[in-house]
Amino acid sequence: MNSLLNIENLQVAYPEKRGKSQWAVNNVSITLKPGERLGLVGESGCGKSTLGRAAMRLLPSSVQVEGAVTFAGESVFEMNSSQLRKFRGEAVALVFQDPMTRLNPLMTIGDHCLETIQAHQPHLSKSQAQQKSRETLEAVKIPANRWFQYPHEFSGGMRQRVAIALALLLAPKLIVADEPTTSLDVTIASQILQELTRLCQERHTSLLLISHDLAMVGEYCDRIAVMHRGEIVEIASIQQVIHNPQHEYTKSLFEAALHIQVVESNQPQIKPQKSEIITPPNISHPILLVKNLQKYYTLESNFIEQLLFSSKSQIIKAVDGVNLELYSGEVVGLVGESGCGKSTLSRTILQLILPTAGLVEFQGTDLTTLSQSALQPYRRQMQMIFQDPLACLNPMMTVNQLIADPLFIHNLANVESAKSQVEQMLERVDLTPISEYGNRYPSELSGGQQQRVAIARALITHPKLVICDEPVSMLDATIQIQVLELMLDLKKQLNLTYLFITHDLWVARFICDRIAVMNRGKIVEQGKTEEIFNHPQHPYTQTLLNAAPLLSSL
């Protein structure tokens, strides 16, 4: 069978930085047959995304590209602008990791779909385009009543579903999915990938799945290519690579993934680090007490909707009567699907958004009764680590400046003292030598290093409570392990308390003492981690666990 996509001796180099020049993609050759599903895995910064973008000629003109890429026998590098326009979208669709790079904030979700169809299939009437768009949106679980909403009104996971729907609209021959489920929970990720693989089978569509999730790749792909430092070090069938890896890097990658997906409750590498300093609830007052917390939003209908559909304003109960307790020194996991209210709950706890009703008590003080100025000292003791470190780090500041900045904001140090504290924190998060990393900018760091900077920045004010919102979801297995173990070490050294928000159940099991399961704005089940995993009570918890891919079962 002739190959659909053929990449031969591809090399990609970005413009020199600080006198250094090296191949981001080095002599890579890959073939992909019609209907085949190939998983491309590797650590952050290994060149996976660069490879995908180079194959579609999406890299800037300043980037040096050598080699050949052919699609259905035609050279991609020799296509003119009109051929490229047809190639992208109709022949090949790309699903980005960050959906906001795909969505126009000034356009509704419906307009995005109509624009895509009208640009490539102008022969369809508007009603036909709307019908096709709605069917595709429904396939990725986006209800019709969200047609008139804008991207900022969607959760991160919902935005990714929109991006996937836009890729599916034109029924391409190849889908290049670059970390398509990073921001999605296991149930939705499973549904999305089942839909993608179903389309591949029905329409003989090929899939290049770029991911750091080895279990997901193993479950949904036919072959796997392992990339390391710009090179493909191993490529074979899923079963061959999982059960008999040949390259040392492949072996270390799977060992790290299996280390996270621990099944036994008596694993020695986890038990000593968890629950050692948790005070039983009947002895100590919780450091954080959340009672009947509510955050409601009113979804206003616009004039056209009111005129055509007689629609009324809807109430979205993002957080609906949540009760939660955290005790000093413990790690509580908050898990649930995208859009269930996890991130809204965390921001409401921090008073970054004001609750509709309820109580948030931190160290005995109800934060909901305080003014903005009165909240300032408490905010210093309640810090947050976000999902995307690059999005929360100022690209114009060096690592030293980024970590020192909170000290100056809260008037905690002078220049000399700040310098000393920053150096100590860089050592704590293993960004050494300090003289090298301290003067770098965020763009000069790998994903794991960026997250270490974000952790250092959060901890520099010596907080008591750290809310971690998907802090490792964008990292590959080896870097995940390093960051998670670092967070456990820092928790022990600094007596930290973590509220750990994640959609990755295996990460939650690895790091958390207790788990609270959230669904549709409510916490439906709470308990010790092993109890939740071994004896889930609520049907939704059972659904989550059944949907989570397990590497050891492949």
C-alpha cells in the first residue's frame, strides 16, 4: 500500500540563540499509510510539535528546513499558496495543544464553524453549513445552546472540543493531533479519541497523535514512534515497543509512566512521602474550610436569540454548594471532568472571583468578609501554580526577576535579601547552576524547567497553602515524575498544604492523600486515595476510573 504521508530525512533548525545552533529535528524519516494511526511520543522539547508543524509548512520562514515531505505523492514543500490552503484543512487538519491559538476571541463558536465550511465548501447553503456544524459539535459533546457563545465563555476542555470539531468539519485524510487531550479529563478524552479513531476507521483517515501520554497512545494507535533530542530513536508496533523496548530512552520513558500509574497501595516510593504530618480532623482545626460555597453565572441571551427563540437568561451553577476541608500538611486532590467547576472553585477560594454564597475560611478567618486590602496578607500565604507555566511567566523578565517579583510586591525583601532568597529557591527546585538558569528567559527553558520556575515563584513568599491547577498535565512522564517528586520534597521541607487539581487520576493517586471528586459543580465523593480507587461509591467516580487508560494493561 502506498504511503499517505512520507517524511524523508527531515531536519529543522531554529535561528541561533546566544551563539548556539542545533537541529530541533534531526534526520527524521516517517511513513504513514492511509487509515493508520501513529503515536509520536517523547519528552518536552524533543521536537514532536516542530515535526508536525514542519510537515504542514507552518513554521516561520526564518526556520531552516531540509529534507522532503510528500502527501499522497505530492511534495508539500513545492506547493504554492493556493495548493497549501487546500492542503491545510481539506487534506490535513491540525489540532493544536492550546485551543486559544485556534479560536478568534471576537467570534462565536457557531461563526467559527461556518467560516471554516464556507472557506472550503462554498457550495453549501448556510442552513446546510449550520446543520453540518451542529452535528459535528454534538459529536464532541457541545450542546446546541452554546452556538452563540464566545471562546472565553468556555472552559479549557470545552475550547479544545471546539478545536477538534473544527478539524473534523471537512473530513480530512490526515489529522495531526498535537496533544489534543492535554486539558481534557479522562472521560471526555476517551470520548474524543474514540470519535477520532472511529472516523479513522470509517473514512480511512490517518492519525498522527503527538502526545506525552503513553497509555493513551498505546490504547488508540497502531504504531508508536519515540522521539528524543530531535531524533526518532525507536519506531515499531504498540505491542513491540511496550513489551520489548529496545532503546534506553524508551525504557526510561515507560518506567517513568509505570511509576506514576502505581496500582498497589504499599508502594515504597510513595508511602513515606504521604500523610506523615496530617493531623486527624478531630484534633486540629483545618487550615482551609469551605462551606456551602456557590458561584453562579448568568448566561444572558442576546437580542437575536430572544427574538428568534424566545430564550431566557440561564443560570450556570459552576460551583454549587461545595464543602471541603484541608488540614495542614496534606495533599487533597480535586478531580473531575473539564468544565465541572474545579478551576472556578480554586479561584473562588483565593477570592480572585467573588462567590455567590458560602464561606471560605483560611486559618480561622472568613475570606469572603474581607476587603481587597485586608485580603493582601492572606494572598501571600495562599499561592497558585497554574497549568501552563509559560502563560503565567512574563517573557520579558529573567528567571531571577520572575522569582524575586513576589517579594517586592509584598514588601518582603530588599534587593540584597531578594537575591539571596532567589538563589536558595533556585537550589530547592534544582535549577542549577544558578548563574546559568537565573539569567535565562522563559522561552529559553524546557517545559519542565518553566514549571520549576513557576513553583519557585509560588513558594518564594513562604505560603501555607498552595493550589496546584493541573501543574503537570502538559509535561511528559519523565518530567512529570521529576516535578511531582520535587513537589512532595518541598511539601515536606516547607510544611506545605496542597490542593491539587487534576484530571489525571494516576497523577492524583501518586501524590494525593485524599481525593474529592467533582461533577457539575458539586463534590459527589470524598475519601482517602486508596479507598476512592479501590472502592469507588458514586457512579460518576466509577465512570472516571473505568475511562482512565492503564499502561500496564496494554
